[in-house]
Amino acid sequence: MKPTDLSPAARAAADRQAIRGSWDGPALERLLQELLAYDVVLDARVAFRLKVMIGTIVAAVVGFIAAVVMIAEEDGLLLLAVAALEALLVGATVWRWLQASKMALPERALLMLQQMFLQIRQDLDPAEQIRVNVDLTGPTKAKRGQKQKLPAGAFLAREQYVFTDPWCSVRFQLRDGCRLTLRQVDQVMEVRRTKRSLRGKTKVKVRYKKLCRLTATLLPPAPVRWKARPQVDAEWERLRVANKKGQEVAVLERWFLYKPHEGRPKENPTGADAVGLMYRLCAMREVAAR
């Protein structure tokens, strides 16, 4: 699949790495399906260019060693030219891999949205559009906070950066007139730990944690009486009823924590997690208000 194979809407979303505007349900489902299919192609491209980059680096090292052995000392300029050519080739493959990596889309985030809308499609008001503001760029440098110094403990030093990414906001109306809003804010913690080995060498290891806050808000079409509040996990959930423009709205938040063994975390709450929050809010209404 090439970018030219995408629909204009999907191509624009892939280029901007964002989905914005008002959509009807079927059009949004088609868009998410196209982006997920395109992401499979992008992931394959990233993997292929990574292999090419590694192969080029290995070939460059072997070639340079062979050149050192074969080229006479008086041909230093030739050896320098070989080294420059190999460095140029390595730099080109690294650049192409980085460019492909930047184009990749967050598969887990797109899957969450697709799964969610597939599960609630029968409950959506077909006469109302879905308002979407989704940022697919991930935790970029622009979203990184100031460096924080942490207690060193057993290390020489510990530093932390926090990336704050409020990437998802969708709003839609159900058939009964209730309006639901789903928001997600991710915080990615990058911790750099510096230690000294037994041989006296200094090493820096980077660890990541990802904290996702998923928030569902229910706004009834008219004032309602709320039933007994559902049971919540005191550690990971918070439920509250707030006043918005003279009307009570119910808000349920849940936090999800991910700690990968290595690399940046790619995990994300699922569509079932999002739908579960919204259904629990809807269950708070009195029967007559449903």
C-alpha cells in the first residue's frame, strides 16, 4: 500500500499524524481501518530499513578493516576517501530509517479507537456527528518537560524527563440524547541512571514508564437523579459528579501503568477499557432517565 492508495481523508490524517474534525460513524470507522492497514506497511518499511542500516554498518566496518590491510601507507588519501564514502552510506541508511520511524503511527492507540466505535456503533445517534481531536505524533521532544534530578540512591546520578501527551479527545451523542466525552492523557517517564562498573567505566541506562489517564464524562440531556455510585478501585480510579453550566455531569477516571523491560512503552488501554468506563457511567442513571 502506498500513500496514493489511501483515501484523501486517510492520506491527510497520515501526513499530519492527526485526526481532527467532525465525522459520521461509518466514515470514521473506514478512516481508522485504512490507517491501521497503512501502519502495517509503515512498520514493515521501518523493519526493512533497520535491517539495511545494520547490514550497511557491518559492511562498512568490515570494508574499512579490509581497506586498512590492503591499502599501502602512502595511499592515505585513498583510505580517507574510502572511510568518507562508507560514512556517507551509513549516514544515508540511518537517515532513511529515522524518517520511516517518524512516519509510523501508534497502532495500539488506533486499535483502541477502532474497537471502541465498533462496540458502541449501535448506541450512537446517527443524526449527530462525532467530534474528534486525536494527535498521533506520540511523546515528541516538544512534549518533554524540564529535567528533574532524582535521589541518586545506589547510582552516581538519576535524572528524569516527563513527556505529557494529551493525545485523545472524542465527543459523541447516544440515541437517548446523552453526550459522552472520552479523553486520554499519557505521561511517559524517562529515567536515566548513571552508574560505574567494577572496571571503572561509567554507563547510562534508560528506563521508561507510561501512565495513561483515561477519562469518560457523561452529560445527560436533562437533569437526572443518579443512582448509587458504582464500586471503584480506590488506587486506580476516581468517580465524581461535577456541575457544568447548571447541570450535573458524571466523570469516571482510570489510570493504567505500563513498565516495559526495555525501550519506550507501546502499550495502551483497549477499546473494551474505554467502553467499560462509559457503560459504568450510563448505569448510574435512574431507569426512567435511560
